[in-house]
Amino acid sequence: MKEPTQQQHRPGQGQQGQPPSQVQQAPPTPQGQPLSAVEGAQRASSSGNAAAATRTKPPPVDHTLSLPNWCSVGAYAAEGAQLYTRMTRSAPGYKVYHNAFWHAHKWYALVPPEQLLGPNDHSASEGLVPSNISDSAGPGGTTTTADNGPQPDDLEEGISVNCALIRLPIANISGFTDGLRSGFMPGTTLLVDFPFPAFPDHLGHWAEVMLPTFSVLLNGHWREDAIGTRGRFVDRIVLPNLRKEVNDWFKEVLALAVSPGVRRGGAPVPPIIDHADLDGFPKLSWLAFENLLVVRDRYTHPDRKTGFIGADHGDLWRYDGCARYVDKTWDVGFDDPQHASAFRAAAYKRTALPQPLPWTPGSAPLPTLPGTPHILTFIMPHEDYPPLLNWQEVQTVLRRVASAHGLAARTVTLSTDAPFASHLDTFARSSVVVGRHGPLLATAALMAPGSAIFELLPYKWEWLGISRLYFNITQSAGDLHHFAWRPTDYRLAHYDHENYTRYRTWTPEECSARECLMELEALLSAKLPGIMAGQPVEELRAPWPKAV
């Protein structure tokens, strides 16, 4: 016998093509007699319940469908892999967090509960489920535990200046992660925490993050600290407090800084996850980072406790100006002069500028352009014009001094939004640059070897050595002169109102005046002959002027 075939049911039709009105009629009785209205309603109700019971239940909602496409929805970790959060620091300049978690704009470390107990709190742990900790060696020689987390002192709560780590006690780590709604970030993620988000266009603070990042990635030691099968390259960049829409200088320097860590033949800049992406991430979900690479900054607590994000930051500013949160022993810049040379060469190549000529200390540096004189550039920012109240008088002095020492003087006005190529071209063509302390000096580290920078510092302005920002960067290159001048008398400084002169007796910690009138002729006349003769940087170096 043939199997009875089931006819396809089309919307708007009953079986055998009958109109819908016939399908809705009450079924007949066995005797063929029509049913009463009550009986028909009961029969229709019972048949409807039976049909509903035979329907399949809708599948459960898959929360991974709501996750963005920049994170993985696959398995969180391989079977038997470490699940607790760990950290490896095999060099002073960086650290790597393993299995770090992000949730609702906060960073978390999953740790065994007993690690949160003090030495006298063991009696309170009687009700805790043992974690079965067994010693094993983690990556980079760090002592860790098999599937049970690090030793208590291995995790630094201060991730970076604006990111703090919260320890979350978890007794059953496998059960917790199995039931977690999370996206997975495999491989290595580079955390770029901009130290001062209130100044998002400050080129100098971007440089003090990017240049050390270049050195760390170029060294390559971080590759040995990464876990997993794809942690030897930077797979993505996280900007927790910035957006992707930054100016051209930021973009170009970022591309140069991360170039040693990207895959050969891949994109020049890995995918960027910015503040907007994190803000749009599902609020009930978590992000698990297999390897979170963090380059050391100057503004995280020296004891790695926390950065400016600390709850007591506002109170501490009143007492010590947040001095306890600044590592004054850590000078930002390149780790090695060879790194500076490599970064400089890559920058010139990226902007199609001729490579700078080499310089041997003791010999006169050659002009940046053959057949042209050395150029002294007086640089002024467009956003804060004029940067010096008597800039015309300063310009006259610079022209007189430049002419006396065989240099051609020029004045250039630049904006921080100008293309990176414009910034680099301005500094590449200059043998000497004179300018006020500010973001425009961020490109000074890329000047040709043997060049010099004269920095104008405001009267009494200082904050925990921050006036040496550009000096530390240029001196890490090893082949650039850098001098500074600061007025030491209030009569050499300009105040917006004569009543403000009462602040002249304030200490540098109390004063933040920015507009100064400075006399440079004596300093320039003393240093330019040695610069043009090619004296070594160490011989010409002068003490940094203090804010007294």
C-alpha cells in the first residue's frame, strides 16, 4: 500500500482547497447530526488545546545573537585551561593579564575566595568550598595555580592610570564561567589608556603612551608571556576612554607604534574597540580577554595599587596634588636609542620624506636639505595664538641670533589638527626649534640627529616633573639636544590682570600661570655654537630649570 501523502497547507486555505469558512465549521456528530451551539464550542475548544499541545516549543533565546561582531561567541577556554585571572610581569615596562574580565565599564579579576582573606581571617573561611590549589609554573616563570589562580601578590590592582582591577571571589570557577553570558577576546589585546581624557587632542600625552608602546612591541618579550595559540600578535586595540575618530597625528603615530606587533601582511592597524563600542556592549554580558597587554605609564600608583581612578583621588589632590599616584622615577620615552632611530625611519618613510642624514657626535651636523642653510624655526600653536604676548620681540631676537650663527630663521604656526606629515615636515627641515611647552613639541623626537630644541617654560608652572615630558622623550633618542628656559622673576611674566601679581609669591605647586615673556638671547648665544659644531649631547646638556 502506498503511504498517504500529506498535502501542503497554504495560508488562507483549508484542506482540499476549501474556503476558510468551511474549515471553521463545527465537526459533525457520528450520526451526522449537527451539534448544538454549546457542544460545537466545547468540541472546537478541545481540538484547539490538542493542536496547541502538539506544537513544538520555541527555541530558547540565544543571548550571543546580541553580542557585537568584534567579539567571539565561541567557547571561552579549552578544556582544562586556566580559568582564574593571572598576571605576568617579566619586564618593568609592561605586564600581561590573562583571563581578565570587563563588565559595565569595570575590570574584574576572578580569584579564589581564600585569596581575599587576611592572615588572621582563616577562621572565617571554614564555610568556603576548597579550591584545590596546587602549585604550578605559569607563563614567564610566574608562580600560579592549576585552574585556581595566582598567588595573592601576583595581581596588580592598578591596571593603568584610569583602569582599576576589582577582585571577584569565585569558589567554583568552572561553574561560574560555564553560566556566564560573555563574549571572548582571543589572542592579545593591547590596552591604550589615554592618561588625561579631559585633553583628548593633546599630542604630548599621546606620544608618552605610544613611544614606549613601540619599544615594548619591538622588544618582543611580551610574546613569550602570552597564553593560547594566537597570542604572539596584537589582535586588537582597546581605547577605554577615547573614540576612534581622532585627528591624523593620533592615527599616524598609532599605526607607527603598533607596527612591530601586527601580523606581516595583515592590516597595518588592528581593529580598534573604543569607548563607544564598550558603551554599546550588552549591559548583562561580560567580556573575557585571553591576554591583555598593558604598557607601563607614569601615572599609575608606584605600588601598582590603582591610578587616578581611585575613590580618594579628589581628596588627595587637596593634600599632596596626587603626588602619591605619580611614579616620579619612571621617565617616559623609548627604551633604547635604536628604537628611536627605527621609529624615526618608519615615520619618514610613511610620509615619503627623505631619510634624515646620520650624525656623528663631534662633527658638524649637515643641513636637512643639501645646499640649503640650517634653519631655526620659531613654532607657535594656532589654537592659542599668540602663545607669547611679545612674540614679535622674541621673533626679532631669534632672527638676530640665527643670523649671527649662520642659520636662517622662520616662524611657523601649526594646529594640533594639522596632518602628521605637516608636523613632521616642519621639524624635519629644522636644525633648531624654539617653542613654548605644549603639544606641538611632541614631534620633536623625530628631528634629524644633532638637532636642538629650546623649550620655553611658564613662570613657576610645574606638576610632579611634568615639565620634563618632552625632554625625557627627546633624550631617550640619544642624539638630540634639548634645553629649556624659565623666568625666575614675576616681572618677566605676564598676568591677565594686575591684581593677579599677588600670586607671585606662590610655590610652583600653587601656581599654574602659562603666559610668560622670556629673554632667550643669552641661552641661544651660549648653546648654538656648540650645536653647530656638533658637540655631543652629553657635553652640552644643561640642568633643567626649576620652578622656584
